[in-house]
Amino acid sequence: MRSGIKKKDAKPVVESMLEILGSALADGRELNLQPLGKLRINRTEDHGNYRIVVFKLRQQTGAGEDGEDPLADAAE
């Protein structure tokens, strides 16, 4: 791994993080996952026992390198 952490140590942390992110998305919340970007649900379609979720992911380009995060809320 790039971090130098052993897989057996990282796996429970990553799985927990994905569970929390999945719950937030299921609640319809936006996620600001820098440096990945800001993730927002565009639409959802329920199909019985599964749901299709279409996202918009907005990523910052090199244009905003002045130290300010244009995607951050004013309270952040």
C-alpha cells in the first residue's frame, strides 16, 4: 500500500469509512471528499430491492490554487 500500512490493519478502517459514506449518501447528503471532489446526488431510481443513484462529481482544477476552497461552505 502507498501508506505503508498493512492491509489487515487498513481494511476495517476503510470498510467503516465506506459504511459511513454509504449511509450519508442514502440520506441524500452531499459529500465534500477532497481531493476527490464534491459529490452530489443528481437523481435516484428505485427498482424493488436495489436503487440506482446518479451522482455529479465536481473536481477542482489547478485554477483555484490560491489556498481557498471554492467548494467549501461559508461555515467551514
